[in-house]
Amino acid sequence: MPEFLKKHPLAIITVVSVLLIALIIVTSINPGAMTKVEGFIGQIVTPAQKFMYTMTTRVVNFFIELQERRELESRYAEQKALIAEMEKQLMRLEELEKENQRLKRLLEFSNETEELVLTGARVIGKNPGSWFNVFLIDKGEDHGLSVNMAVINDRGLVGRIIEVGPNWSKVRSIVDGQSSVSAIIERTRDNGQVEGNNNISMEDGTCRMIYLSLESDIVPGDRVITSGLEEIFPKGIYIGEVISVERNKRDLFKTALIQPAVDFRRLEEVLVVRTVRNSNEKK
Amino acid sequence: MRVWVILFILLLNIVLQSSFFPFIEIYGAEPDSLMILVVSFALLAGSPTASIVGFCGGLLQDILFGEALGIYALLYMLIGYAIGLVHQKIYVGRIIFPIFFVVIGIIAKEFILLVYIFFMRIEIPFEQLIFRIVIPEAVYTAILMPFVYYLMERLYQFKFMTKKWRFK
């Protein structure tokens, strides 16, 4: 191969480029076409990544931030307590849900089943570079996850799963430019669409809520929650707070800048919400 | 032997990049270590090696994190090939030229990504793009470049790295 490469390097580069461009087009039109190969390679690399990630976390915790360490640890404990508390609350929610279902059935309103089941997962890697805010978690198909499940943590909505492998999944966070979540303002019940603000790195991650009607009176500090309209995210998950509201002259709607509640810099543990509905009917 | 060494470097790179680099980022800028490797290989070994390294490394990155397969493979391969063309044509020192070429590489990469993003119909503010991604990333990468390049140069002093490729 080297001899041939040396004789016709440009020809080979051109051919490979054309093939790659075709591959880009195919996979961007039809995502998930190569999932099996990805699953295979992901399965090999994931343990090493997981190991490295844990190791670096430890090194950072123990050696570099000796002073910050106590603070971090207390924060960690706090978060754990929060997660535990949240799980308790969710159990309570589940109870309420069941009761609600029973009542619904009684009233013959609906026979929809909505049930929140949770599994915890650990973040094992973030995409390199600053372009797409996608990260990997260490649970996959084997643990019952599938595409479009919502990912949250104790503070609020994190994102949704866009691809699953045997023991890993890719999650697109809500601050990603390609992410779009249907949401409502908690106080005024105005509907809108929350989109990732930009493709700039997670650290400056804010979201934009668009398609807010002009009559809506939204003020900074209002809380934004999911509306549950798309059947991906359950209703009522906290997204974040409104920072500012603006209206462009040519637009027929208002736009609000939103600070997500989740701290995307320190994302270690997340919870995956599976609803019975999106595991039954896959779209 | 050499193939295994390169493969090992690439795997180490992808693991480091996804698990270690988020901890050393400054204001959201992370160094592009694959670009450093591709440019180092291009300057030390020329186009064929550099384009293969770029292709494999980029593809690995695509498979693990990308949504559309092939974009990183394509751009790293092309950049590796292009920079590899100057191999043994100019005298490359240890600091100035490696930094120069890695900055060129970063700019080329961001430009190709911009074209790709344009076709994906994602809106991005252009100014922010320049000031928040391109410049910080280029600076950070350029700072790391001489160290990695020095190590790679040392690696290329071993005979197994150069033995078979130079026929004639």
C-alpha cells in the first residue's frame, strides 16, 4: 500500500474525500445508519475512557484543588442528598401518577399510560472541541435505554438521548444549537420553544426561548418548565430561569434568554427518564 | 511496529481528549491534540503518513462523538496531506514552523467546519465564533505544539519509525 500511495497520492486523497463526503451526507440525512459499527468501537473504547475519566477526576480532586476539595466534597454530598431526596419525591410522584391514572380511568378520560421510571448514569466523556455539546453516559441498550429518552439531574433538564450503544449512549444537551425543547413559562403559561443558544462551548451555555406571543408578560426571573407536548420530555421538568426578554423588530414573537438550571461544567451523574410511551412506539 | 505505535498514539489521544481535556480547558478552549499530532506527523514523515493518521484519528473522533460520520476524518486527512507536502522541502525548526503550521491547520479546520455548519443550517454568530473558538483554540494549541513536536521528534529518532517507509 505505501508504494501505491506514494505513486498516486492525490488520486487516492480525492477518491477518499469523495467517499467521505458521501458518508457525511448519508449519515446526516439518516442518522443511526452506522450505529452497529459505532456500538462495536464504542464498546471497546468506553472502559478505557471510563477509567481515564475516573482517574483524572481523582487526580483533580486530590492533588490540584486541595483547598477546593472540601468544598467540592461537601457539594458532592449535598448533591447526593439532593438526588436521594429527588428520588423520594419521584416515588411520591409515581404514587400520585398512579392515583391520577386510576382517577382518569374512572372518568374515562384517557387510557394513556404515563409512568416515570428512572435509571442513574455516569457521564464518561464529552465531545472534543467546542462545537457540539454532546456527551457520553455509561448506560445503554443493555440497561433498557433508547433514543429520545429525557436526561435530567437533580437541578433540572439536561438533554435527550440521540444514540444508544450496548453500554453507552450519546446525549445532546439542551444548550446545543441543534437542540429544541417545547416549554412553558411556569407563571404565565406561555408556550415557546427552547433552543440551544449557540455552538459555543458548554461553559457559556445559555438557551433561547422563541415563539413567545407578543401579549405575554414575561419578566426576568420567571421559571421555565417543559410542556410535554413533544412526547419526549415529561411535562413539568424544570429547565431554567429567564434572564432577559427581547423582541426583534421584524419578528412576530418575543425571545427570552434563559439560564439553564443545570451546571453543564460539572456534570457527573445524570438520571434517565423513560416513559412507557416512547419505549412502546418507536418513531 | 510503527503501525502499532501510531495506533496506540491515536487511541491514547482520543481517550485523553475526551476524558482529560475537559479538566484543563481555559474559558472553554481546549487544545486540539489531534491537530497537533497530524501536523507533527506531516512535518516529520510527510503526506502519506499524515493523511492516514488524520483519516484514522478523525474517523475515530467521528465514530465516538460525531453525528454525521466522516467530517472530521475528511478535514484532518486533507489538512495532513496539505501540510505534509512541505515535508523535506523546507527546513523546519523546533518552534516557529511547527506553531505556524498548527495555526494554519486550526484555521483550515474551523473554516471547513463553518462550511459544514452552513450546510447543516445551524445559525452561529460569526464574531463569537472567531473570538471564542478560533482564537483561543489556536493559541492554546500553539502553546502545546512545541512540547508535543519535541516528543514526536524524539520518537522519530528511533529507527523503526523511519526504516521501511524510505525505500528507493
